Amino acid sequence: MPANLTNVVAIAAGARHALAVKADGNVVAWGYNNSGQCTIPASATNAWDVAAGVDHSVALRKDGAVVCWGSNTHGECNVPAGLSNVVAIAASGDPTYGVSYYTLALQQDGNVVTWGSGEPLWPTTGLSNVIALGSGVHHVLGIRTGPKTPVVVLQPEDRYQLAGGNVTFQSRATGVYGVEYQWQHEGVGLPNETNATLTLLSVQATNEGAYRAVVSNEVGSVASSSANFSIVKAPIIISQTQPTNPTIVYHSNLTLSVVATASGQYSGFPIGYQWQFNGTNVPGANSSAYTVVANTNAGGVYSVLVTNAVGGTSATWDATFTFEGSYIGTNTLAFHLSTNALGYTAGYSGTYSDKHQVSG
């Protein structure tokens, strides 16, 4: 601890650093400072509370403004524009796996504002009438007052599936007086879908759209965030580099590539690539780009097959090989003939060093 640290009115502990607020509103920091979490900015004055995350620090000023500093790799220091009337703050994160870095602010009207990343930020819908906050590595605590309307603590997530497959959405809510669920599709209630889980069987294009759960009790209701369902479709190529009839110049390489997209490509239905030369697969060429090494055998038809679980598409280039405009390697007969011909045209007289042994 810093020497002579007295008249302290608030404290906080992060992963490897500590914060304190003195009665005069000044913030004191000590400990590990790898991300600047102990380098107090000039704006962190007239404070009356502090909070500490893994590698970032937060101060709450007496005017209701929030100041953050230190690591911002997950946006944990990106204080929302216009944030004001804050009466409490909290911050935390996961120092082991690095999947959760976040900051919370409680406003005077009882609403909670969040920024950063991680599952503690998910259950924000309906979180009102809050009077106190607490933060952990993977969870947040809040004390609520007033009407005991439900709070959604698990939001449904987007889903992708092949036509004919099954899809499940899940939401979860809690309330002092219990909760009831009603699932909606595009804002219209689904008959008999009153559980926390919604399962769609043998999905088709008519099932695509937005789904949400409306959670209610005798006090009131709140809706979850909307989650979209999309049928997985075959990929499409939205752009490709190089003209379809490129010229490959000797001793220069040519890179061919495509940009493709498909629904669900990041959610269980990835896109695959296979490059071919004259109709034969090129071993190991399985990315969206392929570089042609320009030798005398480089001319021919290049193609890429873009596929997913539904189907595929392709792009093709018919490449022509040429020496024109190329650089001919030194210590070759072609090099000596070409350079000497140009030299003699300019009045140059050859020497022994210009000679080249062809054989023997």
C-alpha cells in the first residue's frame, strides 16, 4: 500500500491492482500496471466510489459521471456517450480465459447500463428498479425494489438449420411471483408454446424470421430479445479477384481469390474451398485464395469449388502464360542474348564476361 494512505472512503480490488478514494475525492492506485490500470487520468477527480476489473479501473465522480482507464481490449473502458446520473458502479472479468471483461453503471432511475463483453451482460432486458449492484467473474448480482416484474436472465440466440431439421430456442426468466412464457414468431403468439424452450420440428422456409419469449406474472410482463432463424442455403460468391482470363507472366506470381457467403457459416455450417487446375484438385489448396507460381506450366484453367452442407458453387479463370514483360533469370543463355542484343544496338562492344558456356 502507498505510504500515508489515510482518510479513505471507498476501495476496490482488481485481479492484480487496488484502488482507493480519499475524502478529498482523489483516487489512489497501486499494484500491477501492465495496461495502465494504475495510471490515473486527470479526469478521475472529485470521486466518491471506485471499481476494479481484471486490468481496468473505474471511478464514479460526485457529478454522476463515470471515468474508465486501463485495458480496453473488449470495450470495457468505452463509457457510453451521454451516460449520466450514475449512483453506483461495478466491474470485473475473467483473468484466466479472457472471455469476460465488463463494466456496469447503475443510474438514479434504477436502470443498469453495461459495456464490455461476457455472459454477465446478457440478462439486461427488464432489469429495472435496481438499487444495488455486485459483480463477479461470470455473474452479476442486483437488488431490486418496486414492482416485481420478471427479469429475463437468458436471451434466445440466432439459429440456423438445414431444411427438414429441428431447431430449439431457449429463454429463461425469474420473478418473485413466478413467471409464465409465451413464444412469438414475428410478433404473433404461437399456440401452446408456453415453456421456457421452443422447439420447431422439420423446419422449412415458412419458419424463418424472428422469435422471442414474452414473460409475464401478475405484476407485469417483459419480452426477451428477438432471435432469428434462417434456413441454411448454398454459398454464393459475391466477388472474385482478377479477370476471368488473366495473363501469367513468367517469374511473377498470380493470386486468385473469392469472397463467398452463406447463412450459418459461423454457426455450425462452415464454407469449404477446393482449388483445381485443369479439373484436378490441388492438394492442400483449401482456402479462399490460391497463388499461382508462374512457371512455364502455369497456363490453364483454374477453378475453386465453394461448398457447405447444402451445396456449392464455383468460379473459374482461364489463364494464359507468357514471357512478355517477364524478367529472364541471370546466368541463362536467354539473358545474355537479350541484354547483348540491346547493348549492341546502343553501340556496346562485348567482353569476355558477356560470353556464356552452353555446354562442354
